Amino acid sequence: MTDFNRRLFLAASASAPVALAPIALAPIALATATPAAAAIGDITLKAALEGRQSSRRFAPTPVAEDALLRLLWAANGINRPDSGGRTSPSWRSANDTIIYVATAEGLFRHAHETNTLEKIGDTDIRAESSDSAFVSRAPALLIFVSDGEALRKAAEGADEQALAVGAHVNAAICAQNVYLACVAEGLGTCLIGGAANREAIAKALELPEGSIVTYIQPVGTAR
């Protein structure tokens, strides 16, 4: 590029900045979504992205169940009832991500079809899920698990490394949706990988062989 053309390019770039237009996350009609999905706060996409951050200090106040369900719907809920399409994409359409929730009241499994929580146990496993003390102090802990059978069926012929990458990418996309939904709900969160005690979690959840514990994500009011 000549000096003259370079100057023209820089001048054009400076005179035409690209702006991120605010996109409103409009409420979803009750005819096509659950009440929990429809109740997500009115916030622009720009504001949600600007507010996204990781929080590791939480107030002890429990997360309201309706707010928790909105986070779970954002993570992995049904947004196209006619086809069963999810709010997050999935490698090879595996839809292998299952989200469990650990609280002081026990263990729950998110039923994405109905956007409800099914209690599966009375044990509080937050403290044993990670050696990081702040995890046990978070009012709610999301646990992302890949259904190994569903993943292998969708990605037939893929090797173990590819399957592991796919499982983690699928869960990470769900977790990013949680980050943005937390901004809308006035909550804090952070995503944890290396500090997750995966073996302890798998044992507590009694996961079938082939399942992959990918991430954990504490949620609560940030302070």
C-alpha cells in the first residue's frame, strides 16, 4: 500500500466508526415460551455485554426460583417449541448439555423441556464441588454435564479428544448465556473449569459412565 493510499484508508476509517447498535431483548410471547422465559428483564444486548463480568463474592441471599429458572432457560431452554430448538447452539446438534443445580436445599436437575427443576437429592454438594471457598458460599451452583451417550450418537466416529472439545464448547456457550442473563437479573456469576472437583461431582450426581463434567458456575447477588 502506497503512502497516499494508506492515508486515504486511515482517513476513511477515522471518519466512519462502526457503532454497536443497541438491540432490545424483547419479552417473548407466552404463546411460544414458558412464563419464566417471558419474564426476563428489559435490557439491551449492548447493556448486557457491557455489564458482563465475573464475580467471586456473593451475598448469602438465596436466588429466587423464578430468577434461577430464567437463567436456566437462557442457558439451555426451548425457544422454538415447534422444533424443540434451544437457546444455545450445540456441536453437531448433540444437545448433550445437562444442567444440575446445587443449593443449600439439595440437588436439582434442570428439565429443559418444561423449564422446571426436578429434585434428585437432599445433599448440599457445593463445598465438595471445588476447593475454592467462594463456591460453597454462592447461593446456587450450576453444574454442566455432557451426556456422553447423546454426544457420541450425534458425533459418530469422532475421537475422544474431539468429543471432549465438543462437550466443553457446548457447555461454555450455555454459560455465556447465563452471564448475560445474570446482568439482566442483577446477579453475579463466574465460570470455573480447572478448580472443579469433577470426580467428586460425578460421584455425588451418580453420573453414568461416559458423562463429562465440564464446568461449574456459581450464581448469586454479587457484592
